[in-house]
Amino acid sequence: MGYLRGLRHGAIAGALLGLLYAPESGAGMRRRVSRLLGHAEELLADNSGAPAAPVTPRRRSVGGTETRARRP
């Protein structure tokens, strides 16, 4: 069990470091991750045999909580 736990923690750490050092902007990365999660939800719904719920893309609203820092 120790080996599998170490393998899992290493995979998580590698994924996080990959996201931190990615050459893509934060907004682009969030869109890409959101799209990939949507595809994963569709695949899981297809595999479970349950009717698939319509997947709507996640979009940020204008003027939401995440705003760009204003420069003086």
C-alpha cells in the first residue's frame, strides 16, 4: 500500500507542477480544464447507463469575484 500511496502522491504533485509551469494564461487554463472536466462527466454518464444530463459550459460572469489587478 505504501508504494501505491507514493505513486498517487507523486502523480498529483507532478500534475500540480505541470499546471504551475504551463506556458498558458490562467484564463486559458481554466477554460481547458473546464472543457476536459465536461468531457469526463459525459464519459462517466455514458458508462453508468443513466441518462446523460445536458452539460453546460462553465463561464465566468462579467464583474465576478475574480478580477484583474488594477495597476496604479
